[in-house]
Amino acid sequence: MYGAGDVRVENVPDPVLREPTDAIVRVVWTCICGSDLHPYHNMPASEHVTPMGHEFLGVVEDLGAEVTGLTKGDLVVASFAFQDNTCEFCGEGVQTSCRHGGFFDTAQAEAIRVPQAAGTLVKLPVSEDSALLPSLLTLADVYGTGYHAAKRANVNPRTTVTVIDDGAVGLLAVLSAKQLGAERIILMGRHTDRTDLGVEYGATDVVAERGEEGIDKVRELTGGDGTHTVLDAVGYKEAYEQALGVVRPGGAISRVGVPQYDEAPIGFSSLFGPNLTLTLTGGPAPVRAYIDQLLPDVLDGTVDPGKVFDRTVSLDEVPDGYRAMDRREAIKVLIRP
Amino acid sequence: MYGAGDVRVENVPDPVLREPTDAIVRVVWTCICGSDLHPYHNMPASEHVTPMGHEFLGVVEDLGAEVTGLTKGDLVVASFAFQDNTCEFCGEGVQTSCRHGGFFDTAQAEAIRVPQAAGTLVKLPVSEDSALLPSLLTLADVYGTGYHAAKRANVNPRTTVTVIDDGAVGLLAVLSAKQLGAERIILMGRHTDRTDLGVEYGATDVVAERGEEGIDKVRELTGGDGTHTVLDAVGYKEAYEQALGVVRPGGAISRVGVPQYDEAPIGFSSLFGPNLTLTLTGGPAPVRAYIDQLLPDVLDGTVDPGKVFDRTVSLDEVPDGYRAMDRREAIKVLIRP
């Protein structure tokens, strides 16, 4: 990316091992993330390229001498942040704050260097032509991020849930809330093709209205009280205000959309009076913590999170993929390098 | 109170039963709360009185026809908010959002009308001249509030804790964190008479510095990482900023000081770094939820939360009591009507 709206496909040198803990992975599937649209809207034009992409699934091509548990030829999925998965932060489930961690940003490519490969790559027991690969790719980010939102808000069978966002993360937050036992899941979204998938994933109600009107609608659906938890996968201040409007006293707002604002109301009338718990993930979700947990249901077909991918492009067509997501013509775009 | 700094003691009509769920309590002990100092600083002058006080312990003088479980002559303590203790919100531990609830504001008096008496008054198995009464009075607010801060932040034996505030709530948050098993408790406070009591209650470190200097000190004490939980019993924006500065990635800030600000940074950059996950929780403590839990250790002398009271005044001396707390000459002032 060279600036807002300016995505180009270029030849770059092949990645090579730099550290003995590295691996090189040939990318089989990668994709475009909703968060990639923020620079697609805002990035100042530059002569220097900003490589893109943090979600990938592929085949191990080369391994550093210290990487354990992996063999060349393994089919693997990575979490979008790399981590050693052994430090105290990883042990506490905050892999995104790993002492040796960082974030991928070159995954929309044919190959990628993977630091901390042993802690980052998860071997998949399927073949390269498995129909499950799109669903398995969601474990790299969007599914784990939606699950994180639901986990941090403590969604359980006694919890009513509002999900703000009908994008991939929001839809998979619906799926996650359902998996965690929630019986009432209200999805706020305006695009019926998306909310239909949300209903398939477990949403019991869809509210198309936004702002005050949307808040009134959710309150009406919940006897005036709002829901115990609100999962905000958007990140705009309007979504936060909507979340404050529909959360029940004593409840929790879990925000996993990358916030596009700094200051917001957290004072007496907004948060304190109603005894709300606000979970802020100022950065990305520690999805590595969830891969092992979510993998079995994907493998046996219990869930099909890959349905959020509704368009596939080649590497050359990536600029079209960004455009389609930006115009809401696609929920999430798969890339086949 | 007639305005900032203007506290007067006046004769008012005796309270009477209004609802069949009411009780009338003769106040044996009441006290001044740190939160009473906010209007003491800010209240615009008025010709109309604002009655004060929300913490009391006393003897049941009269009972409405529908009040169960209590008898005239019972010695009781009340939570600072009244509640039926039977509605769904009470059942979920959010008594401060009870469907039939509200807040006391006339407790600095000889007698008080208690709505929802059955759900609000807890009978005490001691006599009116027991030396335990000051400790039992802390169950009305400050002890339960400090405990709420620690509970909501999920303080446990694996959690390091910073407490911001050496006032009564902060000191009892230290005691609560200790009771919940925390082994490392850093108390931020500048008044050695107070922090000494904090150490007695379980603080392992005391940091007198504030702002950036205080943040640096706490980080230094924790290998650069900060603590898993921060209990903010202050409510000023500076305390929130301090909390953000000392909380460990993945940690929780639990705020029980009544916030004196509305907007504050909760965005991407303010969470100092792209990967901090934090929980902001707290609110008016549902202390009724904790009274039964905390009562036994007070009764058998395991804990002595009443040590936060370091001055006693008569009703006539209440204006002096406010002055003493305001000047930090007293931690918390008992009133004997």
C-alpha cells in the first residue's frame, strides 16, 4: 500500500531465515482484514511501500535450527501476532504482549518469514486441498478475535448479548457467543446478506437501526434493560456510544474493533453509575490462546466460520479485493497467492 | 449542607413510616464519607438544605407491616443504597441497580427512614455497646466498596495489586486484596499515618510519589511491567491516568472512587502501546452483596476495618468533622448522634 486507496502488487525478494527461531512459510491462503481498511481510508500517500497482511495459512518451507515441533512440509496456520508462547504474558493469555512478540505485516504475499515459529505456527491435520482451509484461516484472526470479545465479556448461558457489527469479526462474535451458550443474541447490522449469516451463526434478533433508534430497539427487545454484554467489533466512537446505550447495569462492554478515537465518556453517568465493566483491547486479541480450543469444532464441521469469506481473488487481483471490501460488496476477501 | 464548606446542624421533623416496607432506625453510629467531600468542595451555595450521610448502624424503632425478618429493638447495619434484595439485578449482584432501590442521604442524623427495610437492614448479633460497632459500620460502605474494587478486578493469589488512595476505601481495598490472597500489594499514598495502617492491613510496598514519578516507581518495583490489577479509590482523572500508567498488559483497572470527570482516554495510543488489553470496572459498590460474606471475620476479630476511624464527634461537632477530613487531619470521622 502506498497510500489511501493505492494498493499495488509488486515483486520483492524472497524471505529468508534470520533467526534460529524463524520459519519460512509458503502462503497457501491469505486474506484482507477489516482493519486493513483503516489505512486504505487514511494512509497519507508515500513513495515508500507499506507491506500488508497478517492472516495466513501455508506450508513450512524452511526451519531455523531452534524451531521445535514442526517439520518442513507441514501445513500450518499462524496467529496474526507472533509470540514465543512460553513467557509469563503468554502464560497469562496475553500473547499479544509476549516479551518476544510482534505483529505480522507481510502476509499478503507468496511467502513469509515467521519469527518465533514454534510458538506461532499450529500444525493442521488436513491436506493442502482440504475444503476446510478457509474456515481454518479464520483462526488466524477474525474467529479468535470474535471469540476473545465474547470470552472477555464472560458470555455464558445466563448472558444476553448484543453484537455491534455485521462484518466478519462481528459475525464470528455471534458464532462465539452461541458456542459459549448465550441464548439471546441481538445482532446490530444493516446488510441483510451479512445479518442472514449472523442468524445462521446464532443471532436471535437483528436490529438494522443505528444510533438512538437502534438503542431504543434493543431496549424494547429486552424489556427496557439492555443486554448483559455488548461486543463491539467496530471501533468507531458511535459504536461505543451505542454500546453504552444498550448495556444492562452490571454488564460488560467488550471492544475488539481497533478504536478510531481517543477520548470517550467513562464517567459517572456512562459507566460508573450503572456499574459497568468495560473491557478494552487497545490492541489485537491474543488469538493464539484460542486456536487449540477452537480447532476441533472447525475440523469436525460443527462450525463453519469460513462462510465469512464471500469472494476469492488471486494475488494480482488484490487491489480489487480491497475495493470490494471497502464498498461492502464482500464481507471478507480470500487471497490465493 | 448549604454549599461548599457550609455544614450546619439543624432540627428537622422526626422520620415516619411511609410505606409498609419501611423501617425507622435510631442511629447509634454514623460517619462522614470521602465522597461527602466532593459537595463539600463544589456545591453551589443555596438557601435550601441538602441533607447528608449514607452510612449508619442503629436500632430498629418502628417497622412497616410488610417488613419480614426484623423486630423492634434489633441492632442493624444498612448498606448505603437500599434495595429489595430480591429482584433480578439484586440476584445478579448489582444491588445498586435494584428495581426498587435508591441511595440514602439523611444518615447524619438521630434517626432515619429506611425503605425496603427487609432487603437493606442486616441484624447484628452484638449489643449496642460492643467495641466492634465501628468495624461493623464500615460494612455500610467503605469496606464493601474496597472489597468490590478487589472482587471486580478479580484479585487472587496470582494477582499483583496497586491501590491508588490512602483514604478509608483505599486502605480497606488493601485489606480486601489481602483477604483475597494477593501477595504483592503496592499502596500509593503520601500520608504516613495512613500508609502505616495500609501496611498493617497488608500493603507490601508504599509509593509516596505521584504522577509520572509514582508510575516510574511502581514499574521499577515490578520489573517494568506494572501490576495485574489497579484499584482506584480516588475518582480524579489524575488517578485514572496513574492507573493506566501502572497496569500490566492484560490487567484490570477497578475504579470505585466516584469519577469527577466524564471523558478520558480509552483509545489506541492512550493505552501506551498497541497491545494493552485492560478491563475498566467498578461503580457504586453493591455492598449489600458483601455484608454477609465479610461479617464473620469482623465479628471474630480476624480483621479490624474500624481502624480507619481516627476521630469521633458528636452531632453538633459534625462541621468540625468535615473540616478535619477535608484537611486530611482525620482519615474518617465517626459521628455519635
